[in-house]
Amino acid sequence: MAHVPVLLNEVLEILNPQPNEKFIDGTLGEGGHAVTILKRIGPKGKLLAIDWDERIISSFKLQARRFKNVVLVNDSFANLVAILKENKFGKADGLLLDLGFSSWHLEKSGRGFSFIRNEPLIMLYHAELSETGTRNYSEKVTAAEVVNSFREEELKNIIRTYGEERYAGKIARQITRERKIKSIITTYDLVEVIKKAVPKNYEHGRIHPATRTFLALRIFVNEELENLKKVLSDLPEILKIGGRVVIISFNSSEDRIVKQAFQEKQKSGLLRIITKKPIRPSLEEIFQNPRSRSAKLRAAIIN
């Protein structure tokens, strides 16, 4: 499935990119939002585009070669304050964070993000090439290392906290039983373990039994919620007064963090919330792009 930018019209309406302005796309992905912003700000505007995955950055360099006003950085948006200083970018007029992950990660990365493909259970966005040219994941723990080494109670807490999985205890218990017999190395290995742990009529077929566990492991190994909290705390150092921030989340944990952070900062007078309720995709967009169905957009303006 080709990548389709989620809530593109709504993002553009709120960010309202104008010629000569400076914007940050903190989650570049396949660049749908970024290219549209670049067209709006013109050659004298400037876009800082960040992605944690080096292959995403390399791919976008080819796509955006006609633009001379884009700064590409392979890093986490959690480090935005340092990135702005290193690149002498200054405070921006707008910031976009689309917290969903791209079709490329699901379909082509080979890192075990999807439970419908049999791949190594890695789930890390960030990987560096070793001296031999192979991918080096040693900096962070992989999903396979989590399921094969963490204690049952730790696994239960991860799956329940990050995936909001009601059968977290049963899944954690089954994982610890199965790994004594055989290490859980691939996505299919983990899927089979989960299926043994949950009731056969799980969610009446509405979602795959592995959905929430895979979500939990992905969020945990990439420290996604911690990174989100960090960038939210740094907003006054990232955006100009009057600068707009748009954040699109795809699960309740992310949305709750954004909502609470915006409310706290509004009480402190640091920003003004401009979305009383989160903006959701239209039925037409969901039909055209089913992966947009869980998206929630919240936005604010810096005071």
C-alpha cells in the first residue's frame, strides 16, 4: 500500500505554511506532509525534516532533490533543541509530529513491525551500519531480547501499559513458558505464543490477537512515549511565539500524553489549545486510507 499523508488538509489548515516561514517535520516518514509544506513555504522558506531511520532520510534525499531549502537530520525528535542549535535553524513557525509509522516499516524494513510477515523480532526504528556493513542494533534492546529475557511481571507490565492488552498477564505467562522450550526469535514465533494465550474468540475477530502486544513492544523498545514527553516539554524552545504545533497520535497512550501536556501548558500560559476535541479523519479518508482510522490530531499555538 502506497503511503498517504494522514489528515493532510487539516494539517495544512492549522499550520498554514506561508512563503519564507520555517517549519519542522519531526517525523518525516515517506515525506507526504514534508513535500506539501515545502511547496507552500517557497524557496526562501526552510524545512527541517527529521527521522530516526537512516534509510528514510536517504530515500527522501532523492525525492526532495529539487528542493534546496530542506535540512535533513537522522535523529529522534526528542533531541530537537540540540538539533536546532547544531543546524543554526532557530525557532520555527510550526512543528508537525505524525506519530504513526510508515508503510515502508511495515512492508519493507524486515524488522518485525508486522505480525503478518515472518521476520526477525527487532522492531527498532534506529539502526546503524557496523564496520562490516551489517545492521547494528546493540545500542538498544530488541523486541526479541525483551520477550526472551525479561521477567514475567516485567513483560505483563509492558504489554498492559503500552498496549492496553487485557490479557497481558496470560500472554506474559505463555511467553515465559514457551521460551524455556525454544527462543522466540521471529514475528511468527511470537504470534503463535499469543494465540495460545488468548481466548479463541479474541475481540470477535475485530483485530488480530497480536495487535496490542506488537504495539506495546514497539513503543517500549523505541521509548516512544518518553520521547513524546520530552519534545512536548521543550515546545517553548522549539517554536516562536505564535508558532503552531500539530501532533497526530494513533493510540490512546500517545493521545493522553498530548492532551495532558497541552492542558498543563495552557494553564501555565505557555500555549493556547486550538482543538477543543481531537480532529478525526473523515469517512472518505478512512475509506481511501484505512490506516488513518485511529488518527487523532491535536494542535496548539505558543504564547
